[in-house]
Amino acid sequence: MTEQNRVAIVTGAARGIGAATAIRLAADGFAVAVIDLEEAAGKDTVEKITAAGGRAIAVGADVSNGEQVAAAVERVVAELGAPVVLVNNAGVLRDNLLFKMSESDWDTVMNVHLKGAFLMSKACQKHMVDAGYGRIVNLSSSSALGNRGQANYSAAKAGLQGFTKTLSKELGKFGITANAVAPGFIATDMTAATAERVGMGFEEFKAAAATMIPVNRVGVPDDIAHTVSFLVSEGAGFVSGQVIYVAGGPLD
């Protein structure tokens, strides 16, 4: 990987894990494309990166829409260069128990998480193949092991693990690795929404979660960003097809 093609794309990078990851990769020396549903939503992340001396652009795209994904990646190539790192982080929640879950709840979650990762990976891999180097990191979740009220989310996150392992087998010979990071409890807007759904205050919710975690605290977005930083580094070239649970302890 040369200095000229140190370009990374992070989806869902307006806030939370995506924003922390984009900021970390910029600190690592990457020019970063901050992709989110609305371009304006990514401005804050971009400003934090540029204020620290990094290079970044905000790009608006619905990752579940093939035409928007193609246009977004073309813009990244034109303005920053060909991407050699892709972090598929974009995600949504439509939690409900199975008997209450609508078809739309199911489709929305599948489209953003799974179809989005497929479309982004397909659009970026050709640039990685041309470079003979690439890193794809997909954000899974401990919910992939099953979680009440999240049949759609759990299925999508488990699907991303199978997708990751398949990419590692198909793309490895081109110098491209593919790995998944599966966070446990991370304090973000998304987990705050879960607390609200179950009728708890967020601080109470976090405190209760921490008692179940061996390191005795909940995670923060930077915990995930550090792990992604390692996986996209040149030193991680022999790590591929792995699912790394970043959850403060083992998950039984």
C-alpha cells in the first residue's frame, strides 16, 4: 500500500462507532470518506478529522441502493483516490418481538446491513484487486448469537459473519483480507434507543449491563475503532475470515 492509495471508506460514519472509526483511521494516516444517509450528517465527523490535520469528505448515500453506492464510490475515487479500506458499519434497528415484527421491519434491517455490505464490498473490491491490496471490515454484533426482540438484527449480523468468511476465501489471493468485528454493549445512540424501548434510563441501563461484563464496564466507540485500526493495518495481513468479539469478555 502506497501513500497515494491510503484511502478508506467508512459507512454509517456520522456518529457512534462509525464516527470514532473514521476519526481513528484518519489519525492512522488514511484519507477517509465519511458515508451516511445524508451528506450533511457526516459534516461533524469530517470537521473533526480536518481540524486534526486529516483529509476527509462527507458523502450521502443509501447503502442499500446500488445506484447510490456506485455514485458514492465513484465520487470517493475522484476526490480522494481509489479505496483500499472499507468498513461496513451502516446499520439500523427495527426491534420487536417476532409476532409484532412487520415485513418492513425485517426488510429495512436486512437491506441496510446485509445488502448494504454486499453492494459496498462489490463496488470497492475492484479497486482493491487493481491495487493488489485491500482490507474489508464488517461490523457484526454479539446479537448474532441471538437476542430477544431482534430476530431481524440478529439474523443480519449472523449473515454478515458468513459473508465475511466467504469474502476472505474469494479475495485473499488478491491481497485482500476480510474480517468482522462483533461489538458487545457499546454506549451509542443505538443502545440508548434500546434502553428507551425497554423503559429504562440510559445510565441505569449501562450500569446494569456493566455488571454482566467481566471487565466491569460497557464499551465505548473507541474500543471498536482501535480493533478496526488493527485489522486494516498492513501488520494484520495474515488475519482474515475472522470474527472478533469486542465485548469485554467471552460470550458463552
